[in-house]
Amino acid sequence: MCSSVIYFDAGDEKIERVVFLLVEDKISKSLAAKRPYSRAKKKDKFVVDNYVSGSRPAAKPTRRYINRLPVYHIPRDMRELLENNQIPQVVEEGLTGRTYSSYFKTLIIMEEIQLEVILFYILQVAISHKKPTDLVSFNSLSLTSIFRKT
């Protein structure tokens, strides 16, 4: 739909008219609604007149861990290397097809040692009953400082 204002000059008189133009083509016909809009009816709420009683679910099993993983001890040479803030050679080389398993094994060991550092810090906060800001800054904790304290 298009609207426009048309002016006519008839001597001293001016006539102003608003014209609306409606044009239909194949595209506008294909986009037109097939039927008028109507709001969908609300579904009736689910009404229950009666119910069947059931039994209580079974209790949780008393065993907490069915398959407990064995304890993995971090190799002493790897621990010493990381205590001295040195990067393992496998990590320096990067990930390749040849070093795939040893690379990820080393990353897991490094993550385990970092978890020890974090847990030591949390334990230090819990035992001292101080705010974490009163203790050594968490970012400044290094493996060397932790292992020398223990």
C-alpha cells in the first residue's frame, strides 16, 4: 500500500487530496494470509479425580564407591623437576603423534601438583582462621615454597 498527497491548483484555489494506492502482484498474493488470525484455545488443565498409591523408592546403597581408583604416586624425578620450576622436555617439545601419551601424562602430573598447592593453601586458610588476604597471596605461591614448608 502506498499513500501520497496530491495538490491541484485551480486559479486562486488549491485543492489537497490524500490518495491511497493498493497494488497486488504475484509476490504479495503469495505472502497473504490464507485464513484470518485466531488465537489458539487454552488447553484444559490436567484434572486428577483419583490416584493410585505407590511404594517408596529404594534406599540409597550404603557403599559410597563401588570401584575405587588406586592411589597414583607422582614420580620423584618429575616432582623435583617441577619443584625447581623447570618445564618438562615433553611439554617444551609440544604435542606430536610421537609424544601424545607422555605429553598428556605430564600435564596430568602437573595438574595434580597444582591441586596439591591449592589444597595446601585452602588448608592453611582453614587452620589459621584468617582471611585469605592475611596470608601469602595465592598467586605468589609456588611449588618450591610449598614443598619446603612441608
